[in-house]
Amino acid sequence: MARDNDATDRRLLALLQTNARASVATLARKLGVARTTVQERITRMERNGTIAGYSVVLRRDPFNQYVEVVVLIGTAHRKAKLVVEKLQEFPEVVLCQMTSGDLELICRIRVPHMEDVQPVLDSIDEIAGIERVRSIVVLSTVFDHSHAEPQTLATKQATALGRGELG
């Protein structure tokens, strides 16, 4: 986030994170500022890169079944970057993160059926530079906040303001 964003910008961003489709008039009313002020702030934050874009967050279709597996990967010394490049070629790998500790990478794979897990793990294990692969099948997702930004106090207050909980 750009350093020139003030408290009103942060409140505006929090409202947009809650509902990016809110009208400028609604946002202005909730912030207690003019509509032109809101529009100018949004335009400025789009230009300075604070607002990188807008997206749609889809709920998982309960009829679209898949198996999700967490894969822990240990790499040879200074080979993690090459391994990551190869992992990007796997459509089943939906997330890959560098970590600290004795296993350098944590990945999530999604496949349609349990029988599809082992062939993907075997292919991953064959990548040059990988020394260890551990896998954990996800039984269920209790909650998922991964699409949301971490909430600051300003964000929580703006959300409460948006819901009419603060005056």
C-alpha cells in the first residue's frame, strides 16, 4: 500500500474489500465525505498501485468434488528455485509457498479423484533437486480466509461502519 494513503483511504479500502461493488454514493455516505472525494481517492489509489484490481470470489461448488493434498517438499541445497519453476508446470499444483525449516516448500494440489494423487506425487518426486516429499490428504476445510486480506483495526472499524454498527 502506498505511503501517502491516509486514514480515510484505509477506511475506503476496507469498505471496498467488504463490497467492491458498492456505489460511490454509498461509500461517500458511509465515510461522511463527498462522492467526488471518494471517486478521486479510488482513481488515485488505482493509479498509485494501492488498488491493483477487482475480483470475484467464488464459493466452492459442493457438486464439484476434488481431493486436496498438502505436499511438503525438501530440496537439495540451492535448488528450490529450479524446483518451483518445474512445479509451475503442474496444473494440479494450485499453491506453492517457500518456508523456513527443514522442508523448503509447501504446496497444495487438487485432483479429481483419490486415485489421481499418487501419479502426481510420483511426478513431483521425479523433479531434479527434490530430496523429500511428504503428503497429507485434507479431509475437510473448516474455514478459509485465504482470499481476504489481513484485517487491521481500521479495516474492522470500517466494516462495522459499513454494517451500520458504528455511528
